[in-house]
Amino acid sequence: SNDFISIVVTGAAGQIGYSLVFNIIRGDMFGTEQKVRVVLMDIEPMLEGLKGLKMEIEDSCYPLVQEIVITSDPKTAFTNVDYAVLVGGMPRKEGMQRVDLLRANAAIFKVQGKALNDYAKKTVKVLVVANPANTNALIALLNAPNIPPENFSCLTRLDHNRAKAQIAMKANVNVKDVHNIIVWGNHSLTIYPDTRCGYINLPTGKATIANVIKNEAWLQGDFVSTVQVRGAAVISARKLSSAASAAKAITDHMHDWALGTPEGEYVSMGVHSDGSYGVPVGVIFSYPVTIKNGVYSIVQGLPIDQYTREKIDLTTKELVEEKESATKILAEM
Ligand code: NAI
């Protein structure tokens, strides 16, 4: 039947899962008329926790719930899904090198990529959240040759939202009046938040962000670093990593991918590079996109000044290196 959408969330027993699942069944992701079948997937030791989550979902009486499935089996999890949000992964532990993190996650995303390939709908839209998100998404994509590369993405919407919030606070305007922020590149410390194409709706009309904030040094300095280290700042304050804000960003990303962006509005999304803006083809790179009928287009022709060029090149270099490590790791597996 086509009257419900089927979505799987992996790592559903984790922190992000606990917020995300309620966003989905409340209708924040696909609209308040769309019924959803939600598959909650996690590793076997977490199934008991998922049972508890399922009970809470039942007790919340959300009318959009078609069915809740809990499983640790990739085949059960991915069969016939329309959407897959891959939140589950191996967390970085004290003293762990980035390459060790990459290796642990490569094994997971290889399996899940293959399972998506074998069991999901060929039209499935996949969002990878688990870190390193861009490269995990690439590994899933490389293991799913029957699904178009355009159907794979990674989450950089949290960085985008963080940048938007910083601008709104600095300009003392409502976040809804801040438009066309861009975050470029890797979801890491090298992500580059760019406000040059953005604007703010003031009572007097549209104004560029630079003209409202009138502080170029802040826009190129503290603003950029605040966004880049925001995840670490949340961890040090909360003693836990961003969860509700990550779930909100996931919800925004999937909402816009499924239902489209308003005319003229850009959002940032980690997608398979087609070579736009001098980034090599075949890395997962955060670009400004617009979305129509479930298909994103990378915004073309934006002016790139020298400062932006350097920032894009830096984050590109990191992603190319991650891709090389991942390719090596996959070849050894
Ligand atoms: P968490 O540790 O609370 O939950 C992760 C869950 O994934 C756990 O329940 C774990 O059992 C599960 N898991 C581990 N391996 C799995 C597998 N092979 N299959 C299915 N499930 C598996 O972590 P939290 O806070 O929910 O974050 C999840 C991930 O999202 C982390 O990798 C984190 O770094 C990343 N993240 C990414 C953001 C982004 O902007 N891209 C923002 C925030 C977090």
C-alpha cells in the first residue's frame, strides 16, 4: 500500500534516536497528513531498550503511526524502506585516532550499504549521520551500486542551522528571517560556514548579512570558528553530544529532501560531488542545494573569492584524504 511511508532509523536506541523518532511520528518530517511505518534498528544488546522506546511511542498516541518495528537484523531493517537515516555507528573513544574510527565504521557502513542495495526500494533516500558522516556515506554508496549516488547524503544541516542561529543572534533578528547560509565541505572542524550569499529580511526589505552585521572581522573570524567548534562546546557543557539539535537538523534535511525547498531558498546538504566548485568528483561534500520533487540541485555560479577558495580547498583536502584511507581500508576487508 502507498498510503504510508516506510523509514528506518539505525542507532535508534541512542541519544539522537530518542528525539528523532518522536519528530518523525509527530509529522515534523513528512507532514502532519503522512502516515509512517518506522523501523527502529540497533545492535542486539540494545533491543531491550528499543522495546522500551516502542512502549513510549505507543503511549504517546500519535495518530500518524502505521507500525513500529524493532530489529537488529539488516535485512529486516532495510526491506522496502523509502527512507533510511543511519545514525548508528561506532563512537570515537578516548585516544582513538581518526583512522581507527574510520575502520570501525567502514565495517558497519559496508554491511548497511549492501543491505540497502539488496533490500531497500531502489528509490530509497539515505541520510548518514554517524561520524565521520561524509566518508561513512561514501562507503555506503560504494557498496550500493544499484542505488543512484544522488540518493545518498550526509548530515551537515546541523552546521547550517548553527551558522544560521549565530547570525540571527548577532543581528538580533528572528532565525526565520535569515536566508541562504551555506556550509561547505566536511562535517568536521574544517567545515566552512559562508554568509556572503546570505541575506536577512528586515522590515525595510532584504539586506545582505555583511550590511546588517557590519563586522567583517567577526564574519571571517569568530563566527567561522564558533560554528566549527560548536559540537565540542556542547559536549563540554552538557557532557553529552548534541542530540535534540541533531535530531531537528535531520528532520529539516529529510523534510526538505522529501517535500522541497521554498523558491530561491538554499539549504546545505552533504552530497556526491559532481565536480562543482572545483571539488573532485566522488567525495561526499556539503554544498548549497535547492530541492524540487525529491531531487536536489547543487546551486551553481556562486561567486567564490580567494578566502572562500582557500577554505573550500582545505576541507576538500581532508575529504580526499579520508576517501583514500577508506578505499584502502575497504580493499583490506
Ligand atoms: P549514541 O551513542 O547515543 O547512539 C548510537 C547508537 O548507535 C547506539 O545505540 C549504538 O548501539 C548504535 N549502533 C552502534 N553500532 C551500530 C550498528 N552497527 N547498527 C545499528 N546501530 C548501531 O550516539 P548519538 O549521540 O545518538 O550519535 C550518533 C552518531 O551521530 C555519532 O556517530 C555522532 O558522532 C553522530 N553525530 C553526527 C552529527 C552530524 O551533524 N553529522 C551530529 C551529532 C552526532
